[in-house]
Amino acid sequence: MVMRTEQIARLFVPDGHILSCEPYGNGHINDTYKVCTKDDAFILQKINRHVFARPDQVMENLVGVTEWIKKKMEADGIDPARRVLHVIRTVDGAAFAVDEGGEYWRACRLVTGAVCYERPETEDVFYESAVAFGNFQRLLSDYPVQDLHETIPGFHNTPMRFLQFKHAAEKDEAGRAQSARAEILFLLEREQLSKRLAGAAQKGLLPLRVTHNDTKLNNVLMDAQTGKWLCVLDLDTVMPGLSATDFGDAIRFGASTGAEDEPDLDKVHFDTHLYEIYRKGYLEGCGGSLTDLEVSMLSDGAMVITYEQALRFLGDYLNGDVYYKTARENHNLDRARTQIRLLEEMEKHFS
């Protein structure tokens, strides 16, 4: 396998002497390697075709938005060298390579002097991540969103997720409904929440935006010396969407006092202070690019996306754990319960 990845790497640097090609990072979707040459280092990735049925469309989106951001930064007098992903093209000028097995590979420059965090170790780190994703929204606020491909159809279609969950509860494929009766009832009672953002969008009240769709803290690189944000990573899920969903996913993950799969619910709470910190940073980064209604519905985004994730976790538990990887008994049920606890506290706070 090492020899094969080195052969793929040479498609991007045919004249470079490759010193090493080793697995890199802890991502769960794509296979990632760090390639070192005598003059440089870069990241090589095999795109997961089970998750992304059309890797060519993923790369078309990625190249489109990164080139747009580069031009915007240059117009603002900012050097984009470390501030945006740079796709390394093959010797033929393509944004990706396809091997003999039909697998898609891409290469990007390695951003040096940078760190990323799995959890907000300080309030400043969380704030900087918010500014980063807000800037991502601002820089792409006039991007022709109709040109983007929907790389995962229906990804944040919450009404569809509700129907899938309802079907899973009714079918009870794994015979687990009895053990989750309270959780099932809680989610079924909130069907209207699934339609809150979708309904506003269908009425034309919320504009379609370029959205990241995986706004976790670890998808932002920070400068190791200054602590300021540098670059937004993991652009595979860039698609047309709503600003509130990007905001909401960041809150669901970052403003929780517990892990996503914490079995002890006494450790899981919605941290309103962290919520306000993130909201302030996000709006600063957006720089006035959102409409007044979008701003007012950011809290709705937090609730809807938390609800959506609870639907998905509990639905998978009822189906027999066929989608999310599990490491223990009732793992998906624990995950669903953390989201329900967060949603309960969000409802009390925002009411």
C-alpha cells in the first residue's frame, strides 16, 4: 500500500524525490497521508466513494470555492498562502487523479505552523473558530450558489430525516423500540421543529447560501504562535444550504459540556455562555452579510440541527446500528440522549 500511495503521489510531483508517505491525522471519512519530498510536504487523500458518490463533483465544488476565497482575500490585501486550502494539480492540470481501481485522489498544500483542537480548550479558541466560519460565510456570500453540486443529497433535509425516523420507530427492525419509548415520544412530539427552517426557506424568507456543513472546531486551523484562526478545512460537504444549519451544528458540538456519546447525562448541559461567545464571533466574521431574519433564526438553527442529529442517532439505534460505527452496547442510544438533553435545555433557554 505504501508503494501504491507513493506512485499516486508522483502524479502530483513527478520530478520530486519522495522521502516518505505515511498515514496522517485522525479523520474517519477519507484516507489521508502526509507526503514529504526533499523540498516540501503536502497532504494526499483518497476520497471515500461510499460517502461521496461523485468525487468529481466534490472536487469541482472545492476548487470553485477555494479559488473564489483566494481572489477575495487578495482583493482585501490578505496573503492567502496559509488562509485557504490550495489544491495541487496533477501534471496534466487536473484537480484530482483516478487510479486503476477507479479511486479518486487529491493533493493539497500542508499549512505549516498550525494547530487544530478537538474541544474548545479556551473560550478564545472557540471564539476564533466562530470568526473563521463567519468569515467563510462572508467571503462566499456572493458566490453563485446555483453552481454548487449537492454532494450528499438531502443532508440537512430535516423533514425528510423526521420521516425516516418515524418509519424506523414504526418498523422497529432491531426490536429496540421498547427500550427507547420516552426518547421516541419526545422526538415525535416535536415534528413541527423539523419544519421550522425548511418552511422559512420554502417561503423564500431564508436565502440559499454556500454552507460548510461540518462546522466542528477541528475543521479550523489556528496559528500556533498567535492563536488566531488561519484556515477552514474539510470542504467535501460544501453545498447549497442555510446559514443557520452551519451555526447550529457548531453549537450542537461546541456548546455542550459533555461528549457527543457521554452516557452520564448529568455531565451534559447546554453552555449558554459558550453559545453567546460563539454567536458573537460568528456574527463578527459574517461582517453584516446575513439578513436580519437569518440572524434572528440562528438560535432556531441550534435547536433544529440538534433535533435532526437526535433523529439520526435514535433512528440508527432502532435500525440496528447500520450507519454510525458503534463501540459499545446502546452507543447510538447514548448519542441520541445527549442530543435530547441539549435540546431540552435549549428550548428552556430560548423560550
